[in-house]
Amino acid sequence: MKTRDRILMKSLELFNEAGERSITTNHIAAALNISPGNLYYHFRSKEDIIYEIFLTYENSMVQALSVPDDRVITYTEKIGYFESIFNQLWEYRFLHRDLGHLLEESPRLRASYRQFARKVMAQAYLVYNALRKAELIQATEQDVQAMIVNIWILTTSWASFVVSSGFFGEEVVLTQRLLRRGIYQIICLEAPYLQNEALERLPDLLKQYGD
Amino acid sequence: MKTRDRILMKSLELFNEAGERSITTNHIAAALNISPGNLYYHFRSKEDIIYEIFLTYENSMVQALSVPDDRVITYTEKIGYFESIFNQLWEYRFLHRDLGHLLEESPRLRASYRQFARKVMAQAYLVYNALRKAELIQATEQDVQAMIVNIWILTTSWASFVVSSGFFGEEVVLTQRLLRRGIYQIICLEAPYLQNEALERLPDLLKQYGD
């Protein structure tokens, strides 16, 4: 693997584990057993590294929400969206745990994050249109528009909620299981609009994600 | 007004306007035309001031969610909850715009915030039970439990969403109008469960809060 990619991977790992604020470029260089000079050859600053990681995250998220254009979307694909989105949230969990701070520190990230939010919500709209066409969801235009905003907020705020609210216990650490519990909340939000196979399978789904 | 109360009021005003991070105890003292020594006589630190403000916020929020225990709840009271909660959010908007940071800086606030989250969600549960009893809402126990968590997340994350996502435009500043737009999102979330008067009035409500 190229040094540049090794730096990105190790940084992501350290940010996720210890929080971005407590990790310096020196920590990253030390963990990779390279000199700080070598790191600075590839990235001018920690902000540079964070921005590159964000671009990878953005790309995975937009990919995760792609819609087949040659056929009707299936129930299994519908569930697949939740799974892959929450997998991405876990892989890049440092981003949403402290987003306000990251956006404040970097005007470039702030601008890109806004484009990202718009892109993902536009993509989610295509997904919901495909779900309506497949008759898995029955909802008005207004319902869909509001639901997309609500799902975006729930999804991007879930990690902070788990940690700040103590909803799952006093000294909670964000685990993959707790993060995935957010899928349950999205399913409940969507539940009133489901129909056909999606509605029939709802009780099983609530059981599967509710524990 | 007592100096102690003047310090709290002015701090809240400055935190809301400029963000808590850029305001020091010296700024607060200067804005009140008192000496830093006088300020320190009342509060040992900025953290002390923030914590006191949080206690006032907590108190208003719990008050805002009180349920009449001698009679059935009315539709007008139901709408009143949204109004008073979002008014509190506006009055204390610095808290939720940078909550992660505040909780990280103060273990005392972190512990109290968790108790607060639990208290408000328990209170919201009583409100929804009263709404079910008044036949304004028709929902299962599971629906209500999930809805309360979703509404909590939406409400407490709305200010960050407005600022970070650029949903309402490129260089957005949080205004009271944009904050109140969050009420629309909560109404849409609740919509599938409404019945009787609450359902009949829904179209008007969506129009009123949707602009």
C-alpha cells in the first residue's frame, strides 16, 4: 500500500478510536513508524487528512444510495440501504460525533459538507421515488420530502444521541451494535408509509433491529 | 436585578450571539461594566455560569411539558407544547449548537444532561399518553416509544442541521423563523398517528409551519 493511503487509513483508525481532537499528526506518524517530515510530504496538515477522509466518506455514501435504473427496486435492496449507510457511519464515526467542531475549523469542509448533504438528500429522494414505483411505500410528495429531512437528521445525529443522552446506559461507549440500533428508529419513522411486502415484513424487521 | 442574575442573563445573550467558545468571563464582565473580580465573586468559572444557565433551561423545558392531571388534554394545549419547546430552544440556542463540546468540557454538565434527557423523554411519554387518552393520537406503545426518541433527536439536532446542512441556503444564520421551521418536521413525523380534531386541523398546521 502507498504511504499516502497508509496515512489515511491509520488516521481514520486513530480518529475513530480516540477522537479527532486528541490525535496530532505526530501521533499518526509515530503509529505508522514514519517521520513527521514524511507525513508532511503527503499532507500539509491534519485538516488536509480530515478533508481527504471526508471525500472518501462522501463517495461511499453516494455509492450506497445508488438506484437501479433498468428495473424496479426490490425489498431486499431497500433493507440494503440501511445496512450500507450505517456501515459507513460506523467506518467514519469520528466525523459525526464531533461534526460541529470539524466544520468550524475548516471552511473548505464546511462548504463541501453542505454540498454533500444536498447530494445525499437528492439521492434519497430518487430512492424513495423508486420505492413508490415499486409499491413498497405509499406516501405523498410532502410526506417524502419531510421524511428525507427527518431521516437525514436522525442518521447523522444518532451517534451523538447515543453518547450524549445516556439512553442506553450511564457510561456508554459507542459500539457498532448501538450505532446499528439507529436503523430501528428509521424503520419506525418509515413504518406508517410501508405497503405490500415491506409492510408484511415489518414485524420481523422491528424484532431484528429492536434489540 | 441582582448582580448574579445580571451575569447569567448577559452571558446567555453573549453565548447565543457569538457562540460560547468566543466569549470569556472578561467579555462578560466588560459587557456588564463590572470588574472581573466581582464576576468571580459570583461564579468561579465560565463552566459554572454555563452550568447555571443549563439548570434554568432544564427547568423551563420540564415545565413546558407538564400535563394537566385533572382533565383531558386539548388540541390547543398539544400545539402549545411545540411552541413553548421551540421558544426554549431559541432562548438557549447556544446549548444545542455546540453540545458535544460543552459536554466534553464539563463532566458535571455531562451527567446532568443525561438526567435531563431521561426526564424530558419520560415527561414526553406522559404527554403522549394524555394525547392517546384524549383520542388525538392513535398509536401503539411501540410507536410512541420510538416516536419520543425520534422527536427528541429532531428537536435537539435541528439547530445544528440548519447551520451544517445548508438546507435553507448557503451562508445561513440561525434565525427564530428557521428554528421554528423544526416544528413542521415534528408535525410531519407525528402526522400518521393523528386522529379526530388533530387530524382535521393537520392541513392548516402544515401550511402554518411549512413556510
